[in-house]
Amino acid sequence: MEKNNKEMKNLKKKDIKKGKKSMVRELLETVISAGIIAFIIITFIG
């Protein structure tokens, strides 16, 4: 049981790190796509 608990804790730590990385990546993608959309709108209006 104790070994399983340790493995679970390690898995959770890895998941948190993975989650943070994918969150940052998603945020970057959102910012980039929003920037592209804004750029297109500005170019059309301007």
C-alpha cells in the first residue's frame, strides 16, 4: 500500500507539471490566435 501511495504522489506531481505546461501552451496559442484575429480586423478597418 505504501509503495502505491508514493507512486500516486509522484504521478500527481508529474500530472501537475504536465498540466501547467499544457496550460501555458494553450494560453500562448489563444494569445497568438487572438493577436492574429486582431491584426486582421485592424488591417481591414485601417
